[in-house]
Amino acid sequence: MLFPEKLNEFRIFANDKPDLLGVSDIELPELNAMTETINGGGIFGEYESPNFGHLESMQLKINWRAITSELIDFYKPDGIKVDCRMANQHFNTKTRKHELTPSRVLVLGSVTKNALGKVEKGSPYDGSSEIEIHYLKLEDKGKVLFEYDRHNYIYKVDGIDYGARLRESLGL
């Protein structure tokens, strides 16, 4: 049995270029359903009803140590592809050894914010970039766990495309 311990290491690639160095960390998005409050006759109180398949705005935030030429794609008004590759560390309770397994977060979107940070002698800039997510895919050990494409009505979880019913209803 693999007991999950921590993230051992990660690398980030933007627009299929060599990996970005100087990244201190990334903040992954929240997956929040768009909701509407339902109340009225026949309901004892009220509840939040998710709008099937619709998610609120999502952002990926990348925190930087330094401003480098590797960040040039984050300043362009074009779309951006960010590929986050991670090595998760597990402890194998049977063999009593540590093992690594790959995970991936793939994002397609638009850069909406670039904070250049603070200039102070002997310190990192602590800058950041935020990407509005249009497409998101989460993988673990090569298996797609979640895929969301807001422009193409795709909402897949564990291989089941919950967006298919919506596309069919819309004649797509």
C-alpha cells in the first residue's frame, strides 16, 4: 500500500518551452460550482443548487523569485499553456521504501495579472502571475482524473463526460 506523504519536486513548462526556473510555488484553483438559491412552496427552507457542469471563474497563480526572460510569454496578450509536472512521494508500507509517482496539472488560459514584486537587496522579488483558466486537466500516474473545457462543454471525471448530456441537449 502506498501511503501519500508529500510533493517531492515540481517543474513548470509554459507554451512547451524548457521549464521555468525561479518559481517558488504555484497556487492551484478552487473548483466551485455556480449556484442559485432555491426556495419557495414545497421546500422547507432553502438550498444552493449547482448549475450543472458550470464552474465559477478559476485562476492558477504562479509565484516567482526573480524576473527573467523566461517569463516573456506571461506578458503577451495571447493565450498561454502551463504544464505543471509533479513528483509525489509515497511510503510503501509493504516494502518499507519511498516511491515517487507522477502527477500533472495542465492549464490553458489567459494571463490576467502580473505582479512584478518588490525590489530589495538580497531578497527575491516575490512576484506572481495569474492565469484565468479556460481548460484544466488533472492527472495522477498517467490517468486523467478531471478534465474541464468551458468553451467546449467538457466536464469529465474519472472518464465519464458529464458534459455530454448538455452538448446533446444543445444539439452539439
